Amino acid sequence: MGSSVRELAGATPATRDRYVDLLRVASLGAVVLGHWLMAAVTPDGVGNLLAVVPALQPLTWLLQVMPVFFFVGGFSHALSYRSLLRKRPERAERPEGPEGSEDSVYSAFLRARLQRLLRPTMVFVLVWGAAALLVQLLGGGGGLTGVTLRMVTQPLWFIGIYLAMVAFTPPLLKLHERYGWGAFAGLAGAAVAVDVLRFAAGVPYVEFLNFAFVWLAVHQLGFLRADGRVRRPALLAGAGLVTAGALVAFGPYPLSMVGMPGEKVSNMAPPTLALLCHGLWLVGAVELLRAPAARLLERPRVWRTVVAANGVAMTAFLWHLTAMFGVYGAMLALDVELPAPASAAWWAQVPLRIALAAALTAGLVAAFRAFERPVSAPPGAAGAKGAGPLAALGATLCLLGVLGLSMVGFGGLLDGRTALLIAIPVSAPAAVAMTLGGWLLVERAGRGTGVRAGIQRP
């Protein structure tokens, strides 16, 4: 892989925004490290270090970096979709076919993006599904094993939200091109309205709309960044930080920017206005660091490291909890004592646990990284009419399937365990079937559109 990384790094166009690639890797890395640190595992189950030591919760204002990843996603999606629009055959050249239509561009865009996301994700899901079924057929599934089967899929919620962002890119990009900051303001205003209805009027279930409004607003900031319209990052960071602080101090919002077990209100699930303001603060902060980071990334060795990390980042994200639970399982199997969370002995063990989890994650990445490599879309015949709606349907099924699986996990497979997804009970097999079926629809819609949709890599 070293030679290919060197070649990719050497072939980087001068126009490429390397800082965006760094932000993508750094944000996923921060999430992985945060999960490893926050997990308070005991023989009886898994807790959250931030609940054990509430004084650490302000750290989430630095370490809750998912908004940065979604911001980077908006930037990348805008560039990719516009690139496909420029590459489509002109109608004047092929007036009788749909190859150059936005319908075909949309389906090709979805197919390219979903391949990079869903190929490693489906391998993860199928491997874990088979392992969970075998364990439960053999009568296992209790203790830490049962906890692992339930929790190992939880990070998939991020994949589901990201799928939604991909699906909504074309219409929201049009709104951005017409209204600019006004499109962002509309989504942010909708998030404000949802929280008012939720907290002031007590309207039930309305809060779930903010899964769309909050995260799509952050995604919209990426569109603005792509057009060079985030010109006052200090103002953005300051306004976001002050507003988020005021909302937490005087409103119904908790201090932590990640979910806490047993809390009545979470800033994360569903997202709140406070989390959106936190996203503004983070976006402004990382934009302030743009110039010095860009100078650092001009160094060949640094850039090669970023390129290599980008090539395996999604695989590492998918398997990092597997590695963490593997470390704890090995400790229990070897009768190594698990100290009380946040005790002196617990903190002393932290470096060793993280080093072991990182080593095991590296092994899992070596085993599964091939599935993250981009696959070029083969040329085909003219795209079928209705490719866009078919692709949208497939993306919706993928979204619901992945979110459902993140909620239900693989525990209780033989008992028919379910979880509520938008008030509908969903089992793990049903969630996997929806994801696979949706992916097949996207593949069918995207094949043979006549639009080349290569997957961009650093």
C-alpha cells in the first residue's frame, strides 16, 4: 500500500483543498478516541465516563466533532455533484437519450457515494450478523458478549445521517445557489421552530425533525465553504460559542454535547439548537486554523500520512468498537481486573487499553480495507427513465435500514428483538434486508447512466 499512497500523494492536483482531507480524518479519529475514552466497562455492563465524572462534560465542546465531518461532507458533495454535471453529455449531442439529464447525474452521484459508504459497511454488518447468529445458536450472548452484540452497531447512526445528506445534496445545492446564506438560515430557523414546539408547546415527536434540520444546516455550511462564502470564521465561532453557552445556561439544554445515559434531554438524539450552535463554533474554529494547517500539509510526509489515513478511515471507524470490546473481553478472559471507572487504577490502565485497541483496529483494517477502495462505475447503455426516483427510493431504504440496525443491534436475534424506528418496530434481519435492497436499487439506477462517476480520493 505504501507505493500506492506515494503515487496518490504525488498525483494530488495543486487545486485540491488538502485541509478538507485532514479535517475528515481528524474528525473521525477524534470520534474513535472519544469512544475509547468514554467507555466505562465493568463486568456488569458499559457505562459512560462523562456520567461518572460530570466535571469532564465541558470537554465535549472540543471533542464532539461530528459537525466538522458533516461540514466537510457538504463541501465534498458540492464539488462532486457539480463535477458530474459538467461531465454529462450535452443534450445537443445526444438529444434522444437521458444520459445528460440531471436524473441520470443524480443516480450516478448516489451510486458513487454509496459505494464508498456501503461496501465497507455491508461487510461489517454481514460479518457481525453471522458471528452474532453463531454465538446465539451456541447458547451464548450473555455478559459482555451480549452488550457487544447490542452496542457494536450504534455508530452506524452516523452512516445513516450521512446517507441522508448525500440524497438531499442536489435539491439543497440548488437552494444554496439561489439563496446562499438564506438557505442555511431557513434550515436553522426550522431547527429553532422545532425546539420551540418541543420545549414550549410540548408537541410530541416533533423533535425528531431536527435529525434533518440540524445536520442538514451544518451540511449547508459545507456548500458555503465550497463557494468561499465562509469569510468571517472568527465571527461564526464566537457567535456559535456564545449562543450555545447561553442556551445551556438559561435554557432546557444539557451541558454535554454527547448523549448521557438516563438524561431526559439529549443534545444529540435528537439534535437540538444548542448542538447546531456548537457546530457553528466548531466550523468557525477549524476555519481559523486553515492557513497554518495548509502550510503543514505542503510537506510530503505529512500529506502522505493524510492520504493513507483517508484510504482506511471508514473501515477504522466501523471496526473500532469491535476492537475496544475485544480488548475488554480479553482482559476478562485473562482474569485481568477491571478497575472502577475513573479510579486511579482505571486512569493508569487507559494508555495500555488505547494502545491495544489501536493495534487490534489496525489488524481489522488490514483485513477489511480492500472493501473501502473506490470502484469505478463501468460504462453502460443509456440510462433508464426514472433512474433518479429509483435511486432516491434505494437511498431511503438504505437510510432506514442503517438507522434501524444502529438502534436494534445484533442481540436477541433468535428472540426477534426489535427497536422503534419512527414508531415502527424494526428487527435486525429486516434492517439488513432494507439496506441491501436499497443498495441494489441504487446500483441498478446508477449503472449505465452514461455518466462517469469515479470516486474521488486524496
